[in-house]
Amino acid sequence: MFLPLKDTEGISIRPIGTIGIIIINVAIFLEMLFYSSSSPNPVASQNAIYLRYGLIPYQITSGRIIIPSSLQPAWLTIFTSMFLHGGFMHIIGNMWFFWIFGNNVEDYFGTIRFLIFYLLGGTVAALAQIAVAPYSKTPVIGASGAIAAVMGAYFYLFPRSRIKTLAFLFFFITFIEIPAPFFLLIWILMQFSSAFTSFGAATGVAYWAHIGGFIFGLLVAIIFKSMNRRRNEFYYG
């Protein structure tokens, strides 16, 4: 088992976009917990939130509202679903990965472009999940699709970075450094493996959103870095 702790890349700006997104996600999660815990039936209250603000592919592809309380128009849930999480481990895991990779990508893109990129990444991830399971009536929630886009961009932009990792090897616990491209390559291959082996089955994990987000982030990073290279060649000959 491997637990990533931090990367070796420095940053030159205060990552207010990354910090802001984390704060918003945590605040919404805590508000949801407070709201549901104060109701007579906390579980039903949480489920009602997921049904209202979660992304239900069938409602978007069919144009039919099967949950009367759902946010309308249904396409708005593409954005609201990015800020919902199903439990402490869900949000802690997402925000942990987001912090490790997000601040460097924000440093490279700039805060405004990074925020736009994050939302577009989450949108593309949601559309990828909808394309694979267009008739699903299960709410899709979580920031992992947008975070996968950030990870895809990091994969291309920082090929020399390393991830400081806590490794649990049988009875031994040690710290090791793993090349970031290798770490991210293994991660995305795991997503592909899980997506194909569970194709058509209800797993509770939107693997195709992860894959769609990662590919989107990778392509954007390639284009953005190429544009920067051409701009520098124009200015400096």
C-alpha cells in the first residue's frame, strides 16, 4: 500500500485557487452533515441532497425529471455534483490528491485559467460518465473527475517531479520517492482496468469520469505548453 504525501515541485505563487476550491468543498460537506444531522432521519436527508444536486445521467440524456426535487434544468447538476461528497474518506482522499497536484498546475496556468480549467475538467469528466452510462439513474457525486483533469495536466507538465510516498510493505513502513509520471501512469491504468472489468456493473465509482477528466487535462496541458513554447520563440527568437 502506498500513500502519497507531497511532491518535490516548488511553487512561485500562493495557490489561492486550489485553497479556495478545497475550502468550498469542505464547507459544503460540513454544511451537509450539519443539515442532515439536525433532521429526524439523517440518512434520508443526505440522500435527498444527493438526489437533488447529484448528476443523474438519465435526466440529462432523456430530458425527463424522474426525481421531482432535482435541481432544474438538469444540466446544472454537472456543476453542483462536483462539490458533493459521500463521506469523510471520500472528501479527504479527493482533497488530499487535489492539494498534492493542484497547487503546481495552478502555478503553471495562473489562478484564473486554473479555475476555468478545473470546472471544464469536471464538466468533461461528467460528460464522459454520461456517455458510457446514459441511462443510469444513480446520482454521480464528487470532485474526482475535475481532480483527474488536474492530475492529467500534472503528468505532462512536470515529468521530472517525484512523489514522496509512505509505503507499507508487509510489516515494514518506509518513505520512498516515486517518479510522478510513473505514479500517475499506474493510477490511470488502474482506472482503465477497473472501468473495463466492471463495465455495466454498479460499482459506486465513476471510473469513466476519472478517465475522461485525465485525458482532458493531459490534452489541455499539451496544447498550453506548446502555445507557451511558441510564444517564447516569438519573443526571444
